[in-house]
Amino acid sequence: MISESHRFAAVPGQALRGAGSQVERPELAAQLIEQLQDARRRELELFSDLTDEQLIGPEMRIIEPPLWEIGHVGWFQERWILRKLDGAGPLLAQADRLYDSFNIPNALRWRLEFPSRQATLEYLDAVLDRCIRRLAGRQPTDHEAYFYRLALFHEDMHGETLTHIRQTLGYAPPSLSISHGVIPDDPDFEPHDVEVPGGVFCLGATADIPFVFDNEKWAHPVGVAPYRISAAPVTAAEFLRFVEDGGYRDREVWSEAGWEWRLQAAADHPVYWQRDGEHWLRRDFDHITLLPDLLQSLGQADHPSPESLILDHQIGPLP
């Protein structure tokens, strides 16, 4: 549910500036500000073109409503920078009742009364603006920098979550201002395994690293038995051979937990693959394409454009 009645609190005597305002800052402050702005730009690119209907979307255990996602990003940034470091009060009176992921179960997030799209975006902008302004003209302490990085990496993770939501629900692919091109194949590469002799290595983060998540604390020795691993990531064509050879039905190649998952999920192939006669297709957001590796085997161009991959029909999420 979306409401127009929510408003965030104003800071007396301070007019909001845009997040891109230029002020003199020490090097670390400037770096943190640039990174915060970059994360926010990507987050908004993933969110801004969603329709009003898509702001909430269907209820599923593995995703969240996109409108909750974007508000939660602002709440988390406010919680750990403005409220933690400065003791500030919440800019949005209802924020803790809406966006606190520790206390709001996933199933309840579709039943909350959210601010409107515009009010939510204004809340995000107000939080980011204040987080940037508190760095103006001074060097943050290590303690402050830790919580800025916490909010930054948290927003990056939720950018991944919004991408996952768009893929899961078959929404259009996001239009990102920065994209990574296709890495060309090495025609001389021969698939092979490498032997790793095993031994003792140091797992986890050391105390001199400026930021670590709590599950990376602390570095400790771990023994690893010798093993073999592929020299390169598995390609779609290689995994397709596993599928067609009955790998999803061969109990011997699955761990106990993996086999239990496969039975519960009734999985016979990757979730976004489906067979169409002689060919295997894959859903990428709202487009169905031939698996890229198969296009090459069918005599297509080495690096076909995205437009050449799109078939003449579109679908929503596969079962």
C-alpha cells in the first residue's frame, strides 16, 4: 500500500542541497562522497523506470517489494550515519516501522503503508544530502569512515537485490549509465583442470583492513585438502552437456543437501532455461534468447548484438 501522507522532518535553518554539490573536502571525504553518489546513481537507475504496479509487485519469499527496497536503503544509511554518529532523530517518523529489516519479517513487507514514490525518493535524497554535508571540509575519523563504508556496501548489495527482483519477475532490463562489455573468448584456450596441492591458508580479514563485515572477522588458519578445479568458469555450453547427460537425475554427482534441494524444487535444469524443440532458451529479464554459446555453434556472429538475440516473443517468470 502506498500513501501520500508521509513526510520527512526538516532540519531547522538548513536548506537541502543536491547530493552533487561541490565543496572543499579532504581526500578520504571526497572519496567516500564520490562512492556514495555512484552507488545512489546505480540504485536509482535500477528503480526509476519501474511502473507504479511494479513498485510493490507480487509477494514472493525470495524477493522484496522494490518500494520497500529503496526506502530501506535510505533508512539504513540514516540509521548508521546520522542517527548512530550524530544522535539525530529520524527524518521520517514511521521509518523504523517500515524499513527495519531486523524486526519486519519478509511476509509483512507487502502489507505496510509506504510513502509514495516521490516521497520515498525525497527521503533518500534528504538522507544522502545530510550524510555528504557532514563530511564537508574535514577528514572523517576511522570510526566515522567505517559506518560510511557500511552504508555504501549495503547500498551496493541492494542494487544487486533490485537486479535480482527485476530478473525474477521478468521486468525489463535496467538501463544503466555504466555497463560492462562482453569479454571476448580466447580462441586458443583449452578447458582444463588445475591441481591445488592443499595446505594451510589464512581465512578472514586482518585488523589493518579499513572495513570488514562481521562475518569476515577475524583471520585464522584453515587447513584445506588437495583438490582439482576448473581453470575457468563453467560456460553455458559446458553446463548444457551436464543437463542433457542427465546430470540433474544422477544422484552420484550431488551432495546430500544439493540432492534434497533438487527434489524439493523439482529442478531438471537451471531456473531460467527452457527447451523449445531442438534448442535451449534462456530468459534474460523480459526477453527470451538462445543460449549465447549455442548461437556460436549455430553459425551466428562471434559476438551478436543483444538485439539479435531477442526472439519474437516475451514472457514473465518461468515456473
